Amino acid sequence: MEPEIEDYASEEEQPYSDEQVSEEVDRYRRIVLSACSSLGNLQPVTKAVRSGCFGGEGRPIHCVSGTNMEYVPKDDCLSSLKDIKRYIQMDEQGDGKWVLQWLGEWQVLERDIIPIFTLCVKRLLPSTQSPNATDEDREHILKIVTMCVELFVFLTWNMKTESPEVKMRFTQILQMYKRMFAKNEVIFGLLSIAVMHLRKGHNTEREAMLVKGVLYVFRNILAIPDPLISPTSKNMSGLEVHDKLLAILDTELAVDFFMTLLSSADDRRFKDLRPILVDVIYYMFYRVPVSALFDEHGAWFEHSDLKRGGRHPAFGGVYAVSTGEGTIMPVFNAREVLRPFANLFKKPDKIRLPKVEPEYPVDYAWRSVDPDAIPILRRIAAVFIESCFNPFIIAMFDDLKTATSIVNDTVPRLLYIAGYFIDVSLANTEIDLGCTCAVVQTQIFGQVMRFTSTYMELKEWSSLEPAMYCIQQILLALSKMRGTKLDSLSENVLSNLFYDGDALDLFVKLCRVYRPTKMRRQCLEQIARLADTFLNTLKAYAESKSGMYIKKKIKRSAKKKAVNDASPPSVSDEPLAASGDMDEDGTKEPSVPDSDGELEDSGNEGGVSSDDENIDTEQMVERSFDFARFENAFAVNEVAKSFTNLLAPPSAMEYVYPMLYRIAITCQRPFLFFKKRTMDRLLLMFNDELNFPHR
């Protein structure tokens, strides 16, 4: 056993000098290195290689002895693995993650842990295990495999919750780990262990944790981002491992294993695996736009964030700038290249640290996709939609009914996955719309709407964006279902949606909620897409009906007379005035809007004395709906100001222009755009003949 390390976490903090700290770290480092050195080593192994013909009795005529170097674990390998796990757990109490960094620098994963794992898996599988192995031997090997899987999880876990300094140190280490796992024998070993235990009808707690750990490893390595490489750069494709990993997962049938679990997600045995499977399917299509699955010539690049002003592709694509610390950074713009040299000799009065961008559960920074990986992604998408989408989505939303919190990464990614694959099914005419009908059911669609409302109230803008994307794709699917064999389903969902006045108000509030300092530009673009899709769907539905009614919760003022008057309070139920104002849902209401745009009944009506007490009560009423008047709820200063932010630089124009037209022409409120900043942006676009030839 290795020497024990004293745990200083429970002791009172005492000041240490830099020299004492350095000595303690060196002692700690030597102890960890001693445990790593006790795992095993490479040893020469002599094997007899047969060649030539065989004699009558099967004896080889000629034999050649060959010597190979093979990894041989030591007898106390399991104890050393446990020691390394204990050191990592102790390291979690601090902030530096020094043990994980040392393990990465010493390449312990590549040189020791992975060879031990692959060797033990071969000894554990029935087809390759030794016939003389006893149950005790198999139990010992299973413990080693389990410990290796646990270390895989520790070593590949993301660092998004750590400080920026720790993230920077571990970026290259994690990318190196991803290359180590992108090998057939490693993926085969992980898959074999999981399948071997899932075939059993019942698993022990340790076996269930082992299967869960294997899925965590797959999730972690898929989540490691590749280095930022320009699509036009040459001789650097070896740094991009994600597409290679997908190809290996497909070759070793790991993708089929994931699809089997996803299609059986309603099985209670796999309930604990569902959140991990959400991340697995999300990272398999990580930063891959839907258009990349169908465009043969890479037209997705026209909508990518990687398209920036810079050098022409014939001259290398990007600039490379050294940070002075040995790190090379790709830069896409000449202005960014010259920025480090601006005011080189001027000492700044105040050093401003770079703004740290918050972590988002869904990453929309599209990446370049290897053409060889596109057929694999297409097949995975088709199999998932046709065989896994409905049972998996239903099972996940059933779990969310009892969830204590929806502010996490799983729910936004689930909403993004649902919207993403509906988008794929709409883009591919060969896919039956019934394959994605689970998410357009009234119950699940209602959950999505509630999640969106909750995210908006809690100001969880990063989670609000995928929720709006999911609603947009559901509305597009419902519109496409009309007039088909799923027309009754579409009619049922749309009638329930447009009958609820609170649901209509939600879309109005989403267009007014944008804050430039709190929300990123992509969120505003998604708001514009959702608003345009919603209004087009609502207009088409309203035009197909001879009359449309909605229910609305309104406030009424009940008049309670003086105390000496025992008469019951009276509630005014006067018929609506023909000249009354319109509420956000397009219903007539004889009152004046308040600060929030909501309308309340007048507090003094019917000639009742002002000395009477007013009691506000809420009632559900049914009113006729007028789409033309409903559009007026969008013709306000907040919406006009938000949408004009998308004019410079121009983005999502196909969704911005319809809203500007509604405000200025349909609702006849062009004065909302009579501002110098807005006019400058419009004039700049009108003069841009290159980007807007048909303006």
C-alpha cells in the first residue's frame, strides 16, 4: 500500500509560506506518482509464430519466435487504482485540480489505465476468457474493470463549473483524452461491458452503477469540444476527433446500442439512464445544423458563426496569433490580428478583464462537419426519429411531471432535441410526420408552454431559447399536418392552444421581454422566428374558421356598499360596448389598458357611489376573437425597439421584415420607427446593394 496522505481539509487554516506550500505540493506529487508507477509496465513477451506447411500429424514444419512488448499489470494493480481514485476525491476539496492535471501530464490514461481496461475486458468476456479462470478470478477482474470505468468518469468530466484558469489548463488534456478513446478496442471494451450486464433480467446495484458509468464515459467524451479549426485550413484535420469518434461508434455498433436504449426508454429499468441518454443524443449532433444533413455542398456555412470577414480561403483562411504563453489562437479578422499591437507602448490606466460568457445548456455555434460523417448522422437521425422519438419523448416528459426543478441542463437540451428532430423531419419529406407526433400532443405541448412561461418569469434566458425553438418547430409541424391523415390531431392541439387567452398573451410577452444587456442576440433572433411562425399559424387558423372564441381571465370590480347596508355585492355584467378597446388577445374590453398592457374593468360604473368599497375578482369569460385587433398588441414601442436591433448587423431578416410591416403598415403605427438610430440602420441597409440586391 502507498503511504497515507494527511487530510488537511478538517484542520484549521494556518498561514503557510510559499516555500512550505511548494514542498507540500512536491511531496503530494511524489506520492501520486508512486501510485501511478505501481499500476504496471511494458514487458517483452515471446510468442511462437507458425509459418510454412504442416506435416501429416499437423506439426508445423517451421516455427519463428517473435518478441512483442505488451502491458502487464502488477499484482496490486487494483489497490493502486483505488489509491488514485482516493487522491482525485481528495483533490475535489480544493480549487486547483492538481491531481487531475498531473495524471494528464504523465499520460496515465493512455499508458496505464486504458491498457489495463482493455486487457481485463478480454479476460472477462466469455469468448476470450481463460478456461481455467475461477469465479474468484472473474470477480477480481470485474473489480478492476469497474475501477477503471470510475476513473474514466473522473478524468473525462467537464470543467464548466470551474474557474476560467482551470478550464484553460484542462482544455488540451481533455482533447487528448478524446483522441485516446477514439479507438476501436476501447469503444468495443466499454460497449461489451455494458451489453454483458444489460442482457441480464436483473442487475445488482453495482452492475447498474457500472452500466451507468459506461454511459457517463460515452457522454463525457462526446461532450469534449474539438479545437477551433477553420474549415478552410489544410493539414489540420487530425485535430478534429468528433467525426472520427462518431464513425468508430457506428462501426462498433455503439450507435445501435444507444438507439436500443432510447427506443426502450419507457422501460422502468432504464429510468435512471434517460437523462444521460438526452446528453448522448445531444452531443452526437453537437453544433450540427439541420441543413448540414441535407446540403451536399456545405451551404450550412452561409449561416454559420464561422463566416466572418478575413483572409480569402486561397491565402490560408485564418491568421494565427501567439498569446506569448505558447498558445496559438486562430483569428478570423485582420482587425483582431492588429488589436494586440494597438497602443503598444501606452500603459493603460485601468486593466479591464475580459468578460466571461455564461455557460449555455445548448451551443448554437455551428461547426464544420466531415463529409464522411454526414451519412452516419443522417442514418442516426432517421433511426432515432422512426424508432426512438415518440417513446423517448413521452418517457422523458412523464419524468418531468414530478421533477422538483427544471432549471438544469437536461430540460433545455430535451426541448432542443425535440425541436431539432422535428426540424429534421420537416426538412425530409420521406419521414412520416407521425413519427414525431408525441411532442405535438396537447399534454406534452402544454408542458412545453409552461416551461417557456417559467423560464421567462425566472429570467432563465439561456433555457428560454431552446424552449422557443421547440415551440416554433411544433407549430410548423402542426401547420404541415393540416389536411393530412393527422389533421384531427393538429385541429385538436391548435384549437386548445388558440382558445387559451393566457397562451396567446405569452407570445406577446415574449416579443416584449428582450433586454440587450441580459440576453444574447441569438435569443432575439429566435423570438423573431417564433413570433412570425406563431402569427402565420394563428392567421391561417382564424381564416379557416367562420367564428373563433377564446377564454380569458379578467378582473371585475364588485361593488360592496357601506357597512350599514346588508345588500350583497353586485357585479356588473353589462354588454360590451361597441367602441371598447382591445385586450392583447383581440377581445373587446370596455376599459383602458394599464401599464402592463392588460385591461381591467372600470372601477366606477352604473352610477354607484364612490364611497362604496371595490373588491377585485377574477372570472373566466369567453369572447369573440379578432385577429386584426390582436396584431395591435405587437405594435408597441418595446417590440419595435427589440426588432430593430436585428437590423445592424442584419440577421434573421426573413422574420424581421414581416413584423416591421405589421407595425408600420398593418397597424398603421410607423411613428414607432421615427428615431435616428432606427433610420440610420435602415438607410445603411438600403444602400447595401451587395448583401441586399432585392431590397
